[in-house]
Amino acid sequence: MNPPDDVDYTLLDAERIPAHIAVIMDGNGRWAVLHGKPRALGHKAGIKGVRELIRTSSDIGVDYLTIYSFSTENWSRPRAEVAGLMELFAATMAAELDGMHEEGVRIKVIGSMSELPRRTRETFERGIEQTRHNTGMTLVIAVNYGSRLEIIQAAQALALKALQGALSAEDIKELDECGFAEYLQTSDIPDPDLLIRTSGEYRLSNFLLYQTAYSELYITSVLWPDFDRFELCRALLEFQSRSRRFGNVGGDDEQ
């Protein structure tokens, strides 16, 4: 497959590759409908995009890649679809684990794995354990994850420490944003520089609400199964064209 004419790889600045990319992979179901296929086949088609995203991100020097695989709200989908997704997660991890391990990828999971089916949970646990000492890109899989719940649990952990006497009222009063972030599941991960969402939807869908406060957002109408390395390149070119100010007035283009 040749890259589209409007993608110029020479324009990518290797020194400005985002350290952390987060992706909301949306549109599998719509892709299936457009192609006259069952939704389950849309999810299977999306695996190719996940594989290509991981490989390309690792190759270009991304340090952290977070993918939104399954939200706490996704349990409300039809039972057969959820069961198929869980089986797909397990089968994909089992098939891809050795290859990711050889490439030095480290796997981390955020969300609650305790509610996952046994096979799915054990496959994720095996991936975490097998790659725990790897020093390449960290792949963060958000599964059974909801950002509001994560923030609530962080506040509960703080309250519990206060009740146990490990934190004083003064300690809590002096807690800053970084201090609170230590109680989140992403405490050992830098905030995303770039958040990509496919399928043209303009919402965060309860994903990394605290962590994406100053992330650059890239929304594309491309459905997830059609998102490939060339679409990723477009997102990176757009990212590199922006001046990140983090709430400040000045920027590279202002004196």
C-alpha cells in the first residue's frame, strides 16, 4: 500500500514526536454497518488498526501509548457483543504478546480487571508480568475503565488515609494537582500530549478527564478500522503544527 499523496513524511520532526499518545478507538460498529457486516466483525477489523498503531508508535519513538479498549459504560451493550469483545481481547493479547515482548513493549492496564471474564483477565495479567521489565514503549490498555470512577477512587483513597491518620487536614489543604495525580491509576505515567479520537465524535467519553486537561485534541472522521499509519502521520503533522501554551499567553509564535 502506498501512502496517500497528501502525507509528506519528510515534514515530520523526529524531535517533536509526542511522548504520550492516547487514542479513543471509535467507529467499529459503524464500519461494520457500512460494509454490511455484523458488529462483531467490525471489532475484529479494528484489531489490525490496533496492531499497526502499536508498531508504528513504537517505531517512531513514542514513550507511552494509551488505548481506550472498553469503558465501564460498555457493559450496557448487548451481552453477545460484550462476550465477543472479551474473547477478542484475550485472543488478541495471546497472539500478539510474544511479538510485543520481543520489541521491548511494556504492558500496563488501567481500569478494574476483577470484573473481566477469567480468561481475559488472566491473559492481561500474563502480558503485564511477561513485559514488566521491558524498557521500550509502554502500552497502556484502558479496559473496564471510567475516568469519573478513577477520580472518585482517588478521593476515597485520600479520605481513607486521613481517617487512618496518615494525612492531616493541613496535608490535604496543601495538596496540589501533581500530588492528587499520585492517587490516580496513571500516577507513573505522564499526561497525554496528544489525544486522538476517530469516527468524528467530539467528546471524551469518560476517558482520562483529569489527565487530558492540556492535551492537544485531534478528531478525525475516519472510522477506527480504517485508521492506519498514514492517518497517524496526519495526526502527528497536525500536532507538530500547533503551539502548546498550557494556559499561558505566550508561545513560539508570539513575542
